[in-house]
Amino acid sequence: LLGRQAQFLAMPLMHSEAIADQRLSLQVYARLGDAFVFGFARDHAAMVRRFGRFPHRNAVLGRKSTPAEERAVVAGHTW
């Protein structure tokens, strides 16, 4: 697949809250060789490693945010 097509097809991995999917996402995006997009993959994986979920989704999913999660969202982790 072409780079942009592969990036698109791998997006569900980057947006998953499962750590195994995040690990695979990092492998896939690293192989694709686009440092800019790989940066997004790293940021997404860091949030899931840190919190086990994406804090910016908490309100819409009816989840209670921790103070640390609220600070992460205020800091701009809201893709």
C-alpha cells in the first residue's frame, strides 16, 4: 500500500485504548517512515500507557476523570 493509504488503514490502532493495539500502532507507523505522523502515534500511545484510556473521551463516554487526566486534557491532549 502507499504510505497515505497505510496510514489511514492503521488509524484504528492509534485510536484504540488497548495497549496491545498501541504497541502495534507504533510498529506500523515507525515502518511507514513519516516522522510527523509517527509523533502522533507516540503521543496517543503515551496517553494509553499513562492512563489506560484517552482522557478526552471521558465526558462523552460517561467516565469520571481523575485530576491527572483533567490536567492532560487542559494541556492539549485532545486530538
